[in-house]
Amino acid sequence: MIEELKTFIAVVDKKSFTKAANFINISQPSVSSHIAILEKYFNTRLIERSNKQRNILITQTGKILYERAKQLLGFLEETKEELSSYHNSISGTLKLGSSMTIGEFLLPSILGDFIKEFPKTKLEVTIENTKHIYDKFKNYDIDIALIEGTVPVHNYVHKNFYKDTMVIVAPNSFCGNNDLKLRDYLSRQTWIHREEGSGTGENLNIFLNNEGISPKNFIVLGSNYAIKEAVKNNLGITFISSLVVNEAVKNREIEIIPTKTEYNRYFSYMVHEKSISRLAALFIKKLQLYSNM
């Protein structure tokens, strides 16, 4: 309807279908079509045409619509400028803290979209394990914490936003033994573990306890990439986010050990309940677009 109204205004201003068509760079039949659409929509005759269609006469209802159309289009243009100004006026510094898996595999694309929409924003991003991020958050060193482990919740807003699948991964040399139960096989392996305080390490401990698995040995490494590479190089097996290993599995560098049960955990965000800034609220809104829940 906006384009039809623009066409109508041009016809009235130019007092000619031909001149209006040239002015707004559309064909004359399109001008006639736009006017017909408006007349049908408003159920009134807007323009009287002479037999030779050289002269036009604006009807009384046409004059009313002409004034209203100019007002409406002016209001829309003001609104467009206001919204543009709103986005361009968003500025300041947002301090984010993220645990490792989120920071390595989800956060970059989220931040890319956020900066594209709010280019004047400055970001300070810390990526550490869940415990360290939580400590910074409760000391107000960061505005938003993105975590994958469990932490004490006091006067904070704490909400899940993403369901992550955890998988057992092994070197490509893995060979299941039909004479052994999976639990027995897994207990005989060296397990590659994240450091204390990490969400991934916490979930590995929960998995081992729930399944009654007592590994013969552990290797502790401080990053998801190091763990993936260790598995790839036959140092052991691990229990880790599918986000970390999907590409390596696809490239047949490592393989997933099938389990009867699907193991999931949740990524969550935390903000200080009484001091959430406009910038933090906008980031959370963007974050929720990436939710798979």
C-alpha cells in the first residue's frame, strides 16, 4: 500500500500519469494499476480522467487521501529515522564472561551479529572455565556470564538458553569388544579430563558416577582443543560437547562411541537482577535468537 500511496501523490503533484511514471521511474500501466488498487481499497473514485486521458481531476475524496497519504508517509519516514537513530545511538561497553565451550563455538557468531546491529558498542570478553567466570560475575567484573556448569544462584537472573549434547569420543583405533560390557571397556580406558572448575569436567564426573565407571587413569588438559587433539592422538577417550568434536568426527579423525542414552546439558546466562543495563538487555535478546530450546 505504501508504494501505491507514493504513486498517487506523484500523480496529484505532476497532474499527469505520464509525468508521474517518469518521476517515480515506473511504467504508466503500473501507475494506472496503483490508482485502481487504491480506489478499490477505499471504495471511492480518486481521479476523474478526460476521454483523451490528458487532463486529470482530483475528486474531493482524492484530495482527502492526498493529504492523509502525505501525513502517513511523513510519519513513516520520521519513524524510520527514529529507529535508525536508536540503533546508532546504542553505545557503551559490554563486559561478557563465557565458559570455554560457549566462548569457542557459539559466542563468535553471536557477537558478530550483535556488533553488526550495534556498531558503536565496545566489547570486553573473558573466556575461562565456569568457576572463574562465576567468580568474576559475582564480583561485578562482568555484566553477563555465559556458563555451562552449575553455580550457586543468589540474587541473579539465571536462565538456560541452549541444550548441548555430550558424547563419548575415542580415537579411530577404538575397537569395541563384544565380550565386554561397554562399562567394563570404558573403565579400562584413560580418560582425558578438563581442569577443576570447568563445566565439561563437572559433566564428565557426573557421567562417570552415574554409569558406575571407574577409569584406570586420567589426563587433565586445560582446553577443549587440547582434549580433542589428545583423543585424536590415541592418548585416551573423553566425554565432551558434540560442538567440540563434530568437525573432527566428520573428518574421521576421531569417532563417537554410541550409547543407549542421550546425554544433554544446558548452557545458561546470568545477569545481576537489579543492575541490568540497556546494552545487556539487548545482548540477551540477541542471545535468545540462538536458543535451540
